[in-house]
Amino acid sequence: KTHQMRHDEAIRERVQLEKDLRVFYENMQTESDVKLRGWFTERFTQFEATTRDHRAQADEASKQAYQHLLNLRLDAEDAYRSQRTKFEQEISERYELVLTTRAGELNKMSEQHKEVSLQLWEERNKAAQQVTHAEMTMQTKFDKLFKNQQDEAHSA
């Protein structure tokens, strides 16, 4: 009987030990799961925070790059307008110079034309006077000749 009692007690102890071990193991597993879950949660939170920071930095860098490109574009447009204005002004000045020079040349040519026209007019008038004088001289000679012929005809 004692042997049987010891045997039963050993079985009870063993069953109790297995229960305790199972509870201990389950507790350990639960504790391990909680720790593991905590570790994963912490890592995931850190990852989210890091990702958020990286995204914010990337957004900021993108905004700065866009602003930089916009500023470059505005600077380029200003430079283009400035160069265009300068170029247009140069062309205008050159055109004005050409027009002034050409107008001066035309005025000089016009003065020369007036002088030549005046000289030609004077020469024409002289020639006309000479022709008129020659005509009058010839008319006078013709008249004298005619009168002499008439006188000779009357005397004959």
C-alpha cells in the first residue's frame, strides 16, 4: 500500500509538475509574445517615424528644388527680356544712325540737285538769250538785206 501511495503521489506530483510546467511555459510564451509584440511595435513605430521624417525631408527637398527651378526660370526670363530690350535698343540706334546718315546723304544730294538744276536753268536762260540775240541779229540783217533789195529794186 505505501508503495502504491508513493506511486500515486509520484504520479500526482508528476501531473502537477507537468501542469506547472505547462502554465510556466504558457506564461513564458505569453510574456515572450508580449515582449516580441512590443519589440515589433517599437520597431514599426520607429520605422513609421523614420519614414515620415524621410518623406517630409523628401517633400522639403522637392519643394526647394521646384523653387530653385522656378527662380532659375524667372532669372532666365529676366535675362532674356533684358537682352531682348538691349538688342532692340541697339537695332533702334543703328537704324536711327542709318536713317540719319541716309537723310544727310539725301539732303546733300538734294542740295547738289538744286545747284545743278539752277546751273542748268541759268545755262538754258543764257542759251535762250543767245538764241534770241542771234535771232534778232539775223532778223536785223534780214531786214537790212530786204530793205537794200527793195531800195535796189526801186532804184532800178
